[in-house]
Amino acid sequence: MANDLHDTEVFFPSLTQLRAFYEAARLGSISRASEGLLRSQSAVTQAVQSLEAELEVTLFDRTRTGSYVTEMGRILQNRAGRCFSKMEVAIDAVQDSGADNSKANLASRRLTRAQILALIAVHEYGSFAQAARHMPVSLASLQRSARNLEKQLGRKLFAHTAHGISTNPVGARLSNELQLAIRELEWAQEEMRSYQGLLRGRLLVGSLLLAGNNYISVELGKFAELHPQVNIRLINAPYDELLSKLRGGSIDFLVGLLKSPPPTDDVVEEPLMFDSYTVAAARTHPLVGRDDVTLEAFRNYEWVAPGVGAQRRKVFESIFGDGPLPHFSVETHSLLTIFILLSQSKRIAVMTHSELSVDKKLGHNLAAIDYPIEAPPATIGVTTRINWEATRLQRAFLDFLREGPHQID
């Protein structure tokens, strides 16, 4: 995400400009905002005009009685308010200020764009040196912004690691929460475009390496055809990594096998379809086409096993009950690896019907073995953040997923 934040297409303005707009919108007056911020009226006016030029919209209707937000202004005011509120909560947690909210409020008002970008970049890339290679600023500038942030907050945010200086646990948490806060601004821009009749913006979708990968790939392809102006970024990773990205705002959706219930209380799961399990092997495998396959016959062949802790590992083990498991030398979550291993050997693996459908599209090298699996089907669905105010684009995508297939045979 850090490498996206300095992209000119991503809306992340000066926080000084944004706060000037927000106060003017909240108070309905440029002059009153200037008094509250201890800035000149011309400075507040210039800040608002800069935002209007960057967004290419009108944020205020200026009349003799005051300055009143337009519909575009209301969108930005709402998202800016959510952004500032999340920043304050994040700073409050770091400073452990307790009931003294004024400390967190003051500290959050002093945050700068450069400081936030520096913290997120170091956290994302693992060190100052790596972050500097991806950011349009020098290493010295990056270090200065980060150290100034530490000084302002009175907390250590960085520590020495094997790869250099990176975020410590406090810095990592603050990075995630600030990243989620400033994404509100990107979503403001998306909502403005949607209001103008343009369904444009970014969708950041996390997909598990195995269960549900085929489903989301197909759905993304269909959605992209309908909305060519939308940029869709698909991130494939293990569940724990994607969950962390979802909670931190690096992705908007996590699509794949649901945990039911989710492991944390700040996300919510929604089922979309069910994908039954089967036993698969190469089409030329001796067990394919037989209707008398036994467990002993299974034990005569090597398997490709799911990783320990995965739901399909439980399905794999349930096939053999209390008896010994067959021999396996490879454990993997990679669908491509499973395809290759099965197609080029006599190995066997637990797969889902949707995964076999992928193989059909890629050459039809595999086939299901006629053997009943009693385990319930995999529940494929989408995980999102609780208290998430989705944009029109995100709602459109979620509705599109909901309208998709509910069962794969």
C-alpha cells in the first residue's frame, strides 16, 4: 500500500489544507474557520481552492451569508471527519492518554502527510533503506520525518531488525491504523466520481491461495468487463496475512474460505457459495473411472497433502478416519503446484469441484476419483471490516459477488 500512497492517482492531500476545508465546512464559514485555526482567511481560502483544483470539483457555494458545502463538499466533509477521527483514536492508543482526549487531538492535528507516508513505507517495506528505494524522497528526508513523528508522540516507533531499522509493534499498529484513516480520503474521491456518474477507482481484493481462488478470478474478470474504468488489484496470500491487510486497510475485501466464525471481532463474514470436496488425480491414474475404490487402494499411492491447520487438511484426514494416513512428501496451498504434481505423477489430492473446473480450462489433465467425501462443502465468502462505510464502487462490487453462483457442482 505504501507504494500506492505517493501515486498521483491516489488522493492524499496536505492535512493542513484538508483541516482548513473541514473546519470551514463544519462551521459554514471561511472566516470562522480561520479564527479557529489561527490562520488568515486568505490562507484558508487558498487551501480550499487547492483541494477543489486537485479534485476538479466545487466544494462550497459561496454566498453573502456564508460558504455552504456542495454535495461534493459533503462527501469530502464526511470522509475527512472519519479520517481525522481514526487518526485521533490511533494516536490516543499510542500515547495511552486515557481520558485526556485533548492530548490525542492536539497530537493528531500536528501530524503531517510526510510523517504518515514515512511510517507506512518503513512498515510496508521492512526498513528505511528499502522504503527510500520506493519513495520519491531521499533516505535522509524519510528518516527525518519518521524521527520527528517519534518525537511528537513521545513513543518509540522503530527498532533494529535483521534487515535494518523497521517498525516495532507500536509503530506497526500505528501504521496500520493511519493507513486505514487516510484511505477514507481515497474513498472520498471515488464517491465524488460516482456521484458524477463515473464508476471509477481502485478495488483491493485479497484472495486465498487455494479455496475460492478460481471463484474470485472468474468474478473479477466479469466485473472488469462491465466496468473497464475500475482498477482491480488482486493480492494472493495466506489467510493470516490477508486478514492483517484487511484490518489495516491495505485491502477492501478478503475472498475465500470462511473461518466461521472469524478469528477477530472487528471483521464480518458473508457466505457467497458452497464448493464441495472431491479426490482428484491425473486422468490416466489407475483409480480414475473405477467404482470400487477403497481406502487401502488410496494408501497405495502418494498424496499431496494440505498444510496443517487448513480446513482441507481436516477433510484429508477425515477420509482415513482413525486409520493411518497415506504417504505424502509434499504439503502445499498452491493450486498450480497441485496441478503439476498430479498431472505428472500418480499422486492424489483433495480438491474442490471449482478447482477441477480450472483444470478443465487449462487442458483437462485431472479427473475426480469416484469416492464419496462426507465432509461438508467449503463455504466461500467475503470478509469485510465492521463499521466500514463502503463507497458506491465497493458496494457495486459486493452486490455483484452476491449475485454470483451460490453452488458449484
